[in-house]
Amino acid sequence: MASYLSVLYSVIHCGIAICSEAHILVSAGIYLPEGTPVTEELAELVADGQELISAENCPVYPVSNTRQPVCAFFPILREDREPLALLLCSRTGQHLSEMELGCAKLVAAVIANKIK
């Protein structure tokens, strides 16, 4: 998964992570150590499995000790496996284009099909 994040980070230059309902699995461009527990709000999003482009007035944070909120959330759904999600955490003032969001959604789909 780290190689997919590395490629995606080279294109969109914002914080990226993959998480389960319980913790961060891997990240790039943001300090979210592997194994760090995710917030309850994020755990609910992962369990729900719905794509989300966050509103600034209602931020969701990936972990309790970070200032960068999740700006986009793409589920990684795999049959009979624990749900995962690809998170994008943009820097303050950084707005992601439709192309950048599309790239992230594509990477989430590739991971869902490649990681068994």
C-alpha cells in the first residue's frame, strides 16, 4: 500500500493515509504513524463505507493529536475483509482539484482490487 501512496503523493502533494476502523495502516506526506488509533468520527466513516468530500464547517480529524482535518475520504471495499479507507488531509488553504480527487478515488479502487 505504501507504494500506491507514494505515487499518489507525487501527484497531489497533500497528506495521505490508509486506515481501518481502528488505526492508521500507512501514510505519506503527513505524520500519522502506523498503528495510531483513529478518532471515533473517522471509525464511523470507515464502517459506513461512503465516499465523503468534507465540509470545512464540520471537520473530521484522522487522529486525536493532528491539526489537519480529513478533506476527502474514499472507501476501500474488499469482499469479506475489514473495511479500509483512503484519506486526504490538505494543508491549510490548499484546495484539491477534481482531477486530484479523481486520482485519489482511482488509487482507492486499485488498492481494493489488488490488496487481498
